[in-house]
Amino acid sequence: MILFWGSKGYQKELGHTQTAIECGHCNNVDTWEIVETGRKFTLYWIPLFPYGKSYFVSCPICHYGKEIEKSEVESFLNY
């Protein structure tokens, strides 16, 4: 029996910050995107469970940003 297993990357937009932030890269002033990225284990191309999650806040224009902790996500969404 042949098993096909692997992993697949994903990116999920969680929302935007409630206040405008100035980007240090492109000088744009706008609300920033909050994104969850990670990988999902797959078996026969069916995603089963996620692992390796990380969270980022990034400029919607140039995508410059930084990694944030999971505990900081709520504060950015409700700030």
C-alpha cells in the first residue's frame, strides 16, 4: 500500500488593526493586516491538522511587518 503524505502552507487573514499605523518602509498610514500563517499535515492531499502557527502584522501596501505573539493578536484587533 502506498501512502501519500506531506504538508501544505496556508495563510489566513484574521482582520485589520483598529487604528492606523505608519509604515516605516513605505510611509503609508493605514490599518494593518493581521495574518496567521502555518503548515497543515496532509494525508492523500487532505489537510488533517495544523502545526507551526505564527502571527504577523503587516502593511497592506508593501507587506512590510513583524511577527507577533498569539497573545498580542487580540490587543491589535481590539486596540
